[in-house]
Amino acid sequence: MLNKTVATLLNDQINKEFYSAYLYLDFSNFYEAKGLHGFANWYKVQAQEERDHAMLFYQYLQNNNAPVTLEAIPKPDTAFSTLMDPLQAGLAHEEYVTGLIHTIYAAAQEAKDFRTTQFLDWFVKEQGEEETNSHDLITKMELFGSDPKGLYMVDSELAARTYAAPTLTL
Ligand code: MG
């Protein structure tokens, strides 16, 4: 039986991860409209990863006989003017998600729920990678984004990203 606070936070995280997927689909849509298919691809793949994250929390709750409640996913509320804007919004969002994961982790530790802390270890590491990726995109845009040829090269690089299933399985 999961601790009630921990179970509620885990359930909330399903929604947060689906929102992340929604947010990144919105980013993808922005870049697609700008003709940057590589950036659009990168965020479409990222959205798939976020959906996987949501499903891991969903499955974890079910595996532990905890009820799952699916709430409404908020509308991404973002208006971008520059090519850099989504990248910075992405980093801010990942830092926010890191905070959410750490809050669940702290609650699980408090409840001596070591099964959940072990489950969350993967997400702690994953968030480190997400923040690094977000920083890297910003750096690339700072370095090359103002030059059309540079932007073309970055877009071509991001076009090569392919989806891979999460390394965590339940
Ligand atoms: Mg995520």
C-alpha cells in the first residue's frame, strides 16, 4: 500500500508528463510553421519520451494497486516570437519538472517508501539529461542561430533524432 501523499504526487506526475508532451508538441508545431523540420522533429520525439514518462507513472501506480485518476491536460499557453524562445521555455520547464521529481522523492523518503525512491532514481538521472539537452540546444542556437547556414546545419542535425523506448521498464 503506497503512502497517500506519495500516491497523490505520483498520480499528479502522470498529468505533468502528459502536459510536457503537449507542450513539446506545441514547440514542434511552432518550428514546423517556420520551416525548421529538424527542430520540429526533435520536439516531436521529445513529446514521445514525455508520453512514455507519463505511462511509467501510470503503470507504477497500477502495479502497486493504487488508483489512477486522469485529470484534464492544460492547454499549452505559449506565444513565441523568436526561434530561441521555445528553447528557453523548454529549459525552464525541465528545471520545473526536476523540482517535481525531487518533491516526490523527498516525500517517498519521508514515508520510508524505498520502492518508490528506487523507481524515481531513473527519473532523477533522466532529468539531469533533459536539462543538459535543453542547455545544449540553447548553446547551439546562440552560436549558430543567427547565421542561415549555421541554422541549416543545426536543423539538419536535429532532424536525425529518432525515438527510442525508455531504458526503464516496469
Ligand atoms: Mg518527462
